[in-house]
Amino acid sequence: MATELDVEYVSKLARLNLSPQETKLFQKQLADVLKYAEKLSEVDVTHVEASAHAVPIFNVFRKDEPGKCFTAEEALANAPQKANQLFIVTKVVE
Amino acid sequence: MSEKNLPALTLADLQTRLRKKEVSPREVIESLRTRIQAVEPKIDAYLSIDFDAALKEAEGVDVSLPLGGVPVAVKDIINVKGQPCTCGSKILGDYRSPYDATVIQRLRAAGAVPLGKTNMDEFAMGSSTENSSFKVTKNPWDLSRVPGGSSGGSAAAVAADAAFVALGTDTGGSIRQPASLSGVVGVKPSYGRVSRFGVTAFASSLDQVGPLAKNVRDATMIMKVIAGHDARDSTSLPNPVPDYAQNLGKDLKGIRLGIPKEFRIEGLDPQVKSAVNTAIKQLESLGAQIVDVNLPHTDHGIAVYYFIATAEASANLARFDGVRYGYRAKDPKDLLDHYGRTRGDGFGAEVKRRIILGTYVLSSGYYDAYYVRAQKVRELIRQDYVKAFEKVDVIVSPTSPVPAFKVGERTEDPLAMYLADIFTATGNLAGICGISVPCGLAKVNGSQLPIGLQILGKSLDEARIFQIAYAYEQSTDWHKQRPKV
């Protein structure tokens, strides 16, 4: 696993602006982390199933019963911008 | 006892006094206020404290309830209705919780009073509490050192008698490691044992909520209340909650303690090694039998942990987009600019670093090589523990390879900080339970620094680790040693 991490490109995927200094610093630091993690490629995982959770529970259902939910006021309480009981968002369409 | 000394009481003793009406819940909170005001300027354990709300809640609380009138400090990643919940991040600087997490609902139903939100590494990412956007918490044993992390505020508050007990969260060691470095008891419950509803997600396949306490019995009292199935957390297990205090006081005859040879690592501090070896001999003298076990994939634990935890974090933290809550960048020119600057300005360095790593290991072309491979090695780590637990009841080790380090000592080298989780992270990967109990004091440059003994148990075998931790604790004086703040 050669380190091909391009921090600038990945930061765009992550919708996360970085300063030029941060980009440079992370490039070096994360290259170190990836180098350390190279040893994972030595492990034989041929017949191993990937484990997403340590506790295998699947298909968890509950009864579909109406319950209490937030009022519009509660849902909007932490809104960065709001008006007329609605969130104001950045323009998405031209 | 004067009101001034109340905060030094254990939870069990506090409860006795409350029930005998020797003190009122109001007096308890007032005495804690006095103590917090005295030590907080030195340790900076709390991010916010609403004494008025707590005093109001304490009025008329039923002290016969399991935790009636007991104040509980809460890590600032757990939602308490009406209180801030910053997760240690500027991006949630002005956020106020519109609801209670399930653990808070349960504590309140048991008569406990949430009091104070404790400092933490931003979004629980760190091992020193230095990654908080707001302040650096100091270790009550030596104010030039870190309390551990990420639940460092909770650990420091309990250590300094600025809280009777506190809640933390543990994703790779974030309860046990600060408990170890600050000289208190910390419990990471089995995956699925405690609901995470209302707890801001970091790495959903690893996160658990648990107590930090002055001693083992106090920790069982909190666990009894917060554990159990919750329909609002689909990973929550339906198994009944046992009485965690049932085994306290039982001897250790016939208990098999596993010592993994892979935990004999380079970089283990000699004083930590010596204290843990002494503790193992002590457990042996109490009747336990020592058995060598193998955990052959231990060496890969940190790499696996940092791929899985960052991958999950990169997805979980996508919700911080400045739309419905939290910080929003001013005057964005378009949506990409809105997202990019909101997150770039709102998150701190460690969180950004982990989002980048997590996004990378999930990205097209690298997903199989990094993320899927990490999940497979995770399965091997889990199987290591399953096999070891066929031979032994619990596994013992140091909690942290080193005692508390200096503020600023490791911030430049993220990899060195990540290696602080070497003994704890595989427990999260395997979903098992663990506890850290004080087992010694290292002497470093004139300071005395706590050392922690970790006891790992099978999934849902919390009662067993409490039994062993309690037997050890009661046969030593370490838990009675308190820092002078």
C-alpha cells in the first residue's frame, strides 16, 4: 500500500476547507500514520469475513407507533438562520 | 462532617447521609459549588455549569430513589435538555440541547441531578483533552500535566472532588485512559449495553457511555441505572441488567486471570510495569490463578482502530454542515463554499485530520485496501479475545503504557498520541467490557502520578470485572489516595 493520499483532493471530497499550512502539515502527518498502518497488509485475511460490528445483531425493528416529536419551535431553536418557522439555507438552485 | 467536606464523600456514603436526612440535596449541591469554585480555576474541568437549574431540580427530589439527590457531572457530548452540548467544538459553541439523552432520562428517573458539562477533546478525538476548542483541563495530581482524554474533564472533576461521579464516553479508551491518568475508576461497558441515544456519535461501532467514579462500588451504582435496552438505539442489547453489586465482596478463588504476552511492549514505562506486576501478584494472593494467553493480532490494533474510527467519524461528522444547527460561515458565495468554510472554520485540527483520513480510507480505489481490510483484521482481533476467554475469565493489563504526560508534550505528533490507546482500543474493536482501577503512583520529577490497572471481561460480563476490581481495590489503599488541589 504505497501512500497516495492527496490531502488537497480528499479535503474537497470531505467538503472541508483547509489552509495551505494545514494541507502541508496533514500531508506529512497522515503519511506517517499510513506508513505505520502498512503492517496491516501483512495479515492474511483470505478467509476472514469483514466485521462491521462486534456484536452481531441484525434487522432491529420496533413497533411503528406515533410518539412525541419536536415542535417547529424546538427544531428551529439552534438554527443558524431562520424565518417564518423555516430554516434559511444557502441558495442551491440558480 | 461539615458541609465543606461533603464533596470528598463517596457516592455510597453521600447516599446514606441523604437518606438519613443528615444533608439535603440542596446542601449537597451548594457544597459542591463551593468546591468547584475553589478548584476549577486550577483544573478547568467544566465547560458549563448551571447551578440554578440543578438546585431547582433538587427541590423535592425523592432521596429514596436509587440515586436520589446525587449530582452527576456529564461529558459535554451527552445531551442534557436546556444545557449546552458543545462536544468541545467551536462548531457547536452556541448549541443548546432540545432533549435529554436516554442515559440522562434514566439518571433523572433514578433521582440523580445532572450538574455540569465536562471538558473533552473535540468530538472525543484525543487522549489528553488538549483538543478542546475551549480550554485545556489540567491533571489534579500535577497541574502541568494532562488528565488524559477524551473524557479528561470528567476524570479531573472526579479526581479533584469537584464531582461525586461523572459520565464519559469510550471509543478507543476515552474513559479508561483518563481514569488511569487521573487516579479514578473508569468503566467501558460492553458494546450495546448502554444506550447512545442523545450522545453525539463519533465512531458508531465503537462508542459506549460509562461512569468515572471514586471507587468500584460507586461505578456499579451508576451502571445499574444507565444500562439496559433502549428502542431508540438499534445497537442496544435486550439482555436483562444484572445487579452489578452482586459480586462485590466475593473472593477470587477459582478466577482465572489472563496475561497476554503481546501486551509486553516496548515503551511501557518501568514504573507502570512494576505497579501492574505488583497488582497481578496481589490478585494472585487473593486467590486468582494466573494464565498466559495470546492475543496475536494486538500489534495491529491501533492501525485497525484508526481506520475504522476515522471512517465512521468522517460519515458521522458530515451532519455538521451549518444548516440546521451549529456554526455557519458568513456570506457563502455558493453551497460548496458554505460547507467548506463552515466545516473548515468550525472544526479543530485533530478533527479535520481524522475526517481527511476517514474520507480517504472510504474513497473509491482505497476502500478495499484500507477499510475492508481493517474490518477483516478487526474480526481477527475479536476472535483472539473469544479464544482467550475460553481459557480465562478476565484479562489484565496496564490501562495506559505511561502515566500522565506534560501539557503540550505530544501535540505535535499525532501518531505518538494515537499509541496511547494501545491497551484499550482492541477492547472497543472486540465489543467487550473493561474497567480501569488505580493501582499505584509513579514518582516523576517530584510529582506523584496515578497508574491504572485494566481488567477486560467478556461481552456483558460487567459483574465479573466489578467483582475483581472491587476485591483488588479493597485490598489496597490506592483508591483512598487523593490529589491535593
